[in-house]
Amino acid sequence: MADDPRHPRERWNRRYGERPPPSEPSAFLTDRADLLPDGGRALDLAGGAGRHAIWLARRGFEVTLTDVSDTACARAGARADAAGVELDVRRIELGVEPLPAGPFSLVLSHAYLDTEVWREAIGRLGVGGVALLCQPTVRTLERRDRPGRSWLLEEGQMEAFTSTLDGIEVLELSEGWTDEDRHEARAVLRRAAGC
Ligand SMILES: C[S@@+](CC[C@H](N)C(=O)[O-])C[C@H]1O[C@@H](n2cnc3c(N)ncnc32)[C@H](O)[C@@H]1O
């Protein structure tokens, strides 16, 4: 129900109204610039106000940003206009509404947890396409009390998830603390030829 205050759209619209979203892309993405394909179509899952999508568009990707929040989508569009880049912004409730059609050369999920959506998006990678996944783990609660438990990966869950994917090479699996005291699990994956 779109006007149910518990619906993710309403909850995230409120969150975006309370706190300005970050505008700089995360180090998770920028530190891995060398692993990105040369260009093509990119899918930013739950891309929020567009900080990663705009960075990717500036690097020549044709980016589709999906997010459930009207506020996030509007801000992403406005930021893209201000930055002089084009974004295809789609207000989609992931896990409920269908993903945009592929193929994509890049899939990004940063701070959004739904392994079934990840799996489906990775299934839309073309040959040689790369997926970057980054999500805080439960260890984050050792140092801070957010995000809530439902947004945190269990220990080992990222590795277990990647082991279930067919035709996918694992380029990186790592965990570590960020400067903001988040403990993140990260995966960089590539669709192998012939799969
Ligand atoms: C922590 S923010 C991360 C935003 C962005 N990926 C970033 O790193 O800046 C989580 C995002 O997930 C979006 N979101 C939550 N549930 C969603 C759903 N079911 N479908 C699409 N977007 C969703 C929220 O609106 C919010 O923009």
C-alpha cells in the first residue's frame, strides 16, 4: 500500500526528509575503478540519491538507477541534471516489481540487502559483466547501533551467497571496517564466458 506509513516507500521518503543523503561515492566503488568494465549499461540497485550512479555516468556508463523512494529518485534526477549527466531513474520496489531488462555490463548494490534481488540482477549480466556488492555485517553492531539487524549480513553470508551462483567468477571476497565503523562484506563478481 503506497500510503501505508510502514511501506518501504513511505519509510524511506521520511528518512530522506530527515537526513540529507551522502553525495560522495563510497570508497568501495571508487577504489575498484580498475575492475569496472569499459562502459555499457549499469544497474544501480536501490541507488538512493544517485551518488554512485552519477559517478558511473561520468565514467561513460549508461546508468539505470532503481529505488523505492520518490524522494531519492527525485534527488537523483536533480543531481544528475546539475552534474550534466543522464540517468534512467526508475521508482521500483525491488523484490516486488520486476527488475529492468538486461543485459548489463555492471550491477551495483551498495547498502541494500536482498540476496534474491542480487541473484536476479546478477543473472542480467552479459558475458564479462561485473557485479559489485557491498553490505554491512552483524559485526557492525560491535561499534554502532545502526543499521538495523535486517540490513546486516550474517558472518560468512556473502561467501555462502557467492558459492551458489552459476557461471560467475569471484574476483574479490573481502571483509573489513570502514572509517565510519561499519564492518562490510564485499564481493566483486564477473560473468564468465560461455555461461
Ligand atoms: C542505505 S540506502 C543506500 C542508498 C545507496 N545505495 C547508497 O549507497 O548511497 C538504502 C536505499 O534502499 C532503498 N530501498 C529500500 N528498500 C527498497 C526496495 N524494496 N526497493 C527499492 N529500493 C529500496 C531506499 O530507498 C534507500 O535509497
